[in-house]
Amino acid sequence: MTHTWDAMQQRMALPRTDPARAHVGWQWYVDGVRQEATDLRAAADQARAGRGFVWCGLKDPDDATMGTFQELFDLHELAAEDAVEGHTRSKLEVFGDALFMVVSTVDYVAHKTLTETSEIVSTGQVMAYVGPWFVLTSRKGGRPFMNRIRGELEREPEELADGPWRVLYAILDHVVDDFTETVAEIEQDVEGVEEAVFSPGVRPDVDGVYHLKRELIEFKRCLSPLVVPLQRLQQAEPALPNVPPDAHAYFREVSDHLVGARESTAALDEVLTAIIQSALTRVSLADNQDMRRISAAVAMFAVPTTIGAIYGMNFDNMPELHSEYGYYIVLAVMALSIIAMAVWFRRRGWL
């Protein structure tokens, strides 16, 4: 990712929000207060000199845009590559004096009824680069929420005055809150399928339960990898720059909420496993009952069929062939055999 200095100069004068350039937005904060500035490079020079910090936000950046910010913030090329191509798991890495964190995001997709094609969770990613004088966030997919976080922090200047780590904490706190809300919504879906599976007289919808199970697994894949990065942030690890000692308690709180969401998810997973087993058992019992009914029906009509086959051979030398009441007697025997077998099968619970 190399660019000429003229191109760099043009990109450094980006407006605060420019949808044509990969949705770039930025602000410069001093003591938690947003400063009036129109030149990103000039604001970055001020922040690098010790006057506040710069917060840049990107959405789906391309190579050219990311190359510009890589030069401006001196980002590692691997971290810049992740912003363009994305990463499959949450992680925390250190590159020089900057933290790089990938956070998987999850949003619950509302639906009226749960079917095997319903989308339950929507996933995305947020990449955060936290340096001593800058924060660079990049979002890929998922629901837009960075402007909301920025607005909430700007209403609390004393929090923004803490520095770039406060932005990272706000992002993680918001993401984990979304995890908790998603768990609560999925719990309602689990209750719904549980009620449907155990409703009397209704054949269980195993496909719907399997689909919910798959969506829950996808949710766990987003939630579980975040545990280790948060554990590192809440500990006094000297290898983590830009995280002061008084910040560990904040990340510890987020980690506790994540553990609670993870435990609830594990419990829902166990409940769904039990529901699937129960549903399969009910389906198997229903199939057995159907097979009993079919077998009983076949047996009930086997005797009349056999008698009809024998008397349908029409040999001249059959003793009963010319009997005056033979036809009525045979019909009576057929009817009585069907009635007798029906009574017997009903007593055994097959009908």
C-alpha cells in the first residue's frame, strides 16, 4: 500500500464525513471536548504533540483509504490488512505502542414466527486501533452504532478526557450489552420451540429446533473468542500499552457481563439439546404409533382378503360353491373377523 505524497496530502484533508471515501468520519478532542478542525493531518499533528487525541471512524475501507491511515497513524501492515479483509475471531494484539483489537458483533433479527429459514442473529465486526494519541475504528457489516457511541461520549466530556482507552471501553461495553440482549431474545425463541415441541397432539417441528441450534452456535462463535482479550484487558498486564491501571476495573466489569452472557448461552445450548432429543423421541413414538395403526389395518383386512382369495378361485369341485347361504355366511365371517381384530387392537392401544 504505497501512495504518492500528493495523494496523501489530498486524503489528509478529508471532511468530517465523506460517504464517497469509504464512509470516513473523524473528530479531534482536547480534554474531552470536540475541537473545530477541517484538516485531519493538522489535527493529527496537534494530537501527536500532546494535545488530546484524534478519533477516526471507517466503514468497509478499501486498500487506498486504509493505506492513507496506515501512513498517518503508523499502523502495522497486518493490522491494516485485517481492516480491509476482516477477521473471523475476536482478538487482541500489540503492535509497538498501539493496541489492535477485533471485536465480533451480534444483532438479534426480530421475526414473527420461527421457521427453518428465519435469520435470528446478524454478525459483523469492529476493528479498533488504540494509540497514545489516536483511536481508529473500522466496521464491517452489522448494525451501525459507532455514531451513537460517539454521541454518548461527547455528552460526557470528562469520560472522553480519559483518553483513547475510554473509546475502546465504550465499544466493548456496547457490544457485550448487545450480547446480553440477544441472549434474552434467543431465550424467548427457545421457550417458544419448547412449548411447540411439548404441545399435545402436535407433531414436533424438529427442523425449526435444529435451525435455532445452528443460529445459537453461530452466536457462540462470536461470543466465546472475546473472553481471552477481555481477560488480558482487565489484568495489570505490562505488555498492553495505552491501558492505565485505573482502566482495568472498567474492563473487568465488561468481562463479568460477558461471562454472564456466555453462561446463559451455554445453558440455552443444553436446553436446546434436551429439546432436540425430546423432539426426536416424540417423533419416533409418533412414527411407531403410525406403524402400529398401519399394521393393525393390514392385519384386520388380511383375513377377509384371504377368505375372498380362496372363494374367488371358482373351482367346480368346491364343496361350498353352490351353497344357498354360503355367500352371506362368508360375508358375516369377514365382518366378524374385522370387528374382533379391531376390538383386540384397540385394547392393546394400537388403534
